Amino acid sequence: MRKNTLRLARTTRWCVLIATLTLIWTACGASAAQVAQPPAPPESSTEAERQHELKVACLTGGGIWTLDGCRRPPENAPRVAAAPTAAPTATLSSKKTVDRANTSISPSNGCGGIINQEPHLLTEDDFTRDVIDCLVEMTKSDEPIHIIHGPSLDPDIVRGVQEAWRVGTAVLGAWGPLVVTLVQMNDPEAAAIAAQDCAKRRSLGSHVPEGPNACEKEKTAYFNTFTECCGATHDPPEPLAPIRAQFMTFASVDQMFKEGNGDVAKVFLHEYMHVFQNGGLVHTYQLRHPDGDGEDSINKHGFGPVWIEEAAAEYFGQRFATENGFWDTPQLRSAFEEALRAARQVRAEWGLSLRDVETRTEQRQVNEKCECGGALYYETGIVATSWLINRVGSEKMLRYYTLVAYQDWQDVFNDVFGLSLEAF
């Protein structure tokens, strides 16, 4: 990852906080042998594998891979080439797999034409390393963030989001195009904001509901549900879209801002961590979930259980917010102390652990049982994330998300952290 990410890992207060979390991990289900911190896993066994991992880390961190290694653009220069603005012209035959022996692979031709193929016809063999590298590259963009909001929104909120975006791109790379829609509580301009949101999605070739004004009606109805404080959602890129755009929606952002505690920036950085994570999700839905419903299974080419995605986003969102002045250290310490308290409480009162929220269905079932799912995939998950970072460091924790496109997540987990999820 970028040097500033490595610098963060050496900050003294992070060592203290992570050590504190590690000491209580046994209360959340870890064994004494785990807390003893076994040695970090070995590096790749072959030079070819090591070079490939370096290449992936370079590309996903916003660099340019050359024969001389990873090159970084100047600080104020565009980090990566812009994503294509129109569908590539390359065509594919109707056979089941794509013959790439004589086909160049680049974003300009849709990564060898794979994006023009019917998703259900593609197999694992079609997603070679070069194709995956190319699709990841298509998830980057030098375009500035596009922010949609009504005219009555406080300009300071918009400026805060822009500043948080600059921080996010500095530590995690430039991904996009990225569209952020800011909706106030009981927003009188909900319909106009919905129209802008839908128009932008159409211009980027993203999926919208079919039918006259169907998108506008659905979005307006959704925005009108924002009657309480507060939250945000993230829409990942569509796997084989010519433009791999990503979207965020902030609900009741004005109320979030009124708290005056830097939460708008922290929430943005949480969601931008999801943007970074999803840069490598390039496989089709059928290959991600070969056994059927994705709600009941763990994404084969995803990050693993729900908490590995959500807790890391919250952990790094809080961390980046503090390191860049949006939060102060007492806020961070308070958040970590609350995570520890909630993790202990949900285990003591309900007997639940992270294994109870590995899939989206299990996440929903736990919330129906006790409305305590957040105490698992966020608070308990933050404790688990801290333990993993204490074991291997922040760089490897972030690298985990760049490697799952190339291997099953179980293998990546074992390779990066040096143990299986079951042992963890």
C-alpha cells in the first residue's frame, strides 16, 4: 500500500489501542494460544508469486506497474488512467469461453472483450490473472468525486465530503467514477435529488429500474424514508460494466453534520473503504455464488464472512478520521472502549459470536432475534480486526482485500494471516 498507510501502522497510539484490544480478545472467543501471537505467516514460496503480489498491491494502490517495479505518479497528478467513457467496441464469439491467445487485454478493449460476454457463459478459466488485473484497473479513475445534493444543503457539508475524499484517495488510491448523493432529513428536494441521481447512473451505464421514471419514483420514495438520523450506503461496481462506477448515499446528512464531531468524514471514510474493497470484486454473480442465493452463502470471490468486510471498514474509517484530524484521540478511544463493552455484552447475554453472522441471511436472523447484529459485525468485528492487524500489520490487512479476486477467500485468509478462519 502507499507509504502513508505504512506510516500509520507505526503510530504509537495505535500500538497501545491494538494491544489493549488483543488483551481482551479471549473474552470474545479467542484462545490463550492465539493471544500468544504466533509468528506471522511466511511470504510467497516462489519469486513469481511474490512478483505477482507486488504487482497487485501496486495496481490496487494507485500505482503503475513497469519492468522496473511500481511507479507512483506525482502527488498532484492523476493517479491512474480514467475509466472508459463508452462501451468498448471489441466483440466476442458465441462460444462458451473466450479465446484470448491472440487477443490483447486492456481497458480500451474491455479486457480482451470479456465485458461483452454473457455472464452465465463465463467460467473460472476466463478470469485469468491478466484479465483480473485489467478489470481492477477499470475500477480506477482520475475523475473528481461527483456530489449530488439539493440547493439548501450547507456548503460546509459538501466541503467536508470533498476533504474526506482527498484523504481516502491518498491512503487507499483513486477509485471510481464515484458518485455521492447527500440527502437531508425530510429533504424537501428529495424528488430533484432523485432525478439527478438517476440521470447520473444512466450516464455511467449503471443499472436502473426499467419503465418511465421508474428510477426517479423509487429513489424519491426511498429518500422520503430518511426521517431520522443518520447513515450511509454503498453500491459496488457491476462486475462486467464498461464503466465500473460506485455510488454512496448519505441519509439525513444534515443531522450527522450537526453533531459537530467529524462523523460525516468518518462515515465517508468507512464507505470509501468499501469502495477500495470492492475494486477487486470482478467475477460474475454466478461464479461468486455457485451454490445459488448469495444471501445464504459466503461470496467465493469476496472477502469472507460479513464482519471481515464491515468491521474493517469501520476500523479504518475511525483510524483514518483520527489520523487526519476529523476525529480526536478521545473520540477514538471512546469508540474502541464501546466496541469492547458491546462485544463482551453480546456474548454474555446472547451467547453469540462472529460465526453467527457470516452470511447476510444470518445477519438478518440475528437482528430479528435480538437487534444486536451490529454488536457482532461492527463492535466484535473491530476487536477481531484489531487482533489480526496486531498479528500481521495494517499493510497485510489491506492487502487481503486486493488478493481475493485471484483465489478463494479461505486460501487468502490462511496465506495472509497464517491461520484458517476456523482456527481463528
